[in-house]
Amino acid sequence: MAISATITFSNQQTAAIAEIAPGANLPDVLGQWGLVTGRPVLVVVGGASKLSESDYRQVEQLFHDALAPIAQKYQASVVDGGTDAGVMRLMGHARQSISGTFPLVGVSPIGLSLLPDQSLASPDAASLEPHHSHFLLVPGSNWGDESAWLADVGTHLAAGAPSVTVLINGGEVTWEDARQSIRAERLIIAIAGSGRTADLIAAGLRGDPTDDRAKELIASGLVQAADLTTGAIALASTIEAIFKP
């Protein structure tokens, strides 16, 4: 069983952190934090690479005007990769900008997670995002090792309540994140127009040529798309329809 501790970032923000060992009981580890289960859960996966400046601003607006406010309204737990990059950074900044109090749980491989004041252990390591409330460090030293854990954390926190994965942009690891969401029987909303993985999935949903991995995900019946150009209000409405009892 992991022991929960507290870390302090350079901006004086604090977060609970725990490392889980292989074979450990996930509910026991999460239970140390006293997080309320049985509330809606929002899982955020993907990236923010190779976006034009205008598209990046539109993606950023989704976090500030849709994802963070909806999470705050329902006190939903948000689960993502926890590092200070891409969609995880956008999620953390959005939570901070609205003075959010909803749990924001980052799930990251222990071998690649750079804690405050820690030296670089691997050239692939990444710092943790300083506006998250909780971090779970899981076994692994490769990006993607966290994917199954991330999905399972979402399932445990939801405890039967509605949950949804929002997939934005994304690279190779995002395919595994998506597969794990399907394994967890969690609906995926791919943001069309955000690039890369999300756009390949959206293309498949339209019946256009796409990656075989997208076809496999779509065949589950648990994948839909929302267009980046329709904006935050439309995405918020879609998620709220899922979260409403």
C-alpha cells in the first residue's frame, strides 16, 4: 500500500501524492485521499502538438469555458496524465483560472515523473503540473505505462456515476489511452479539428479513410466526435447531458 504525502511547488501550490506498487489495491491507495466517489468523472487525454496558434487558442478555450466549469459545477473528478505539458497543463491552468475546487488527479509513470526540486532522471522525464490537486505515480518508465491505471482511476472514482473521456489532438500514447477507455466502457468524445489522433477518429466516424486503430475504436460504439469550431458551449452541453442524473 502506498503512503500519501504532500508536495509543494515553486508557486507554493500543494498537492497530495502517492506511489502505487505493482499489485497494490487501487481503491485502498485512492482511499487515503478521502476523495468522494460516485460523482461524475471527466478523463482528459491527448496532446496539444502541431496546432496552429488559432487552433491552440480554440483548444485552450474549451478548457477554460467548458471542461473546468462543468467539472466545478458537478464537482466531478478530472483525471489526466498530470504532467506540465499539453492538455494536462491546459487543464491545470483552467482549474486555477476559475479558482476550481474539483479534484484534478494526475496519473503518471514513476520513472518519468519529475517532482519539484528533483534532478532530471531521464531525458524523457516531465515535470508535474503545479495546479493539480492529486498525483498518483504508477509503475513504469515509458509513456503509455500509465494508460490502464488512468482509466481504472476514472472507473473507481466514478463508482457507477457517469463518466466520459475527452480526446484532444494526441499522438501514439493517445491510442492506448483510448483503448483503455473502451475497455472501461467509457464514452470517448474526440475533438474534431484538434489534429492528429482526434482527427483520424473523427474521419472514421464520418466514413472517410482513416487509421485501422480508429476503426477498431469506432466499432465499440463508444466513440463520438465534437467539432472544435462549434466551441465551448456545444461541448459543455454535450458533457452536461452525460453528467445529468
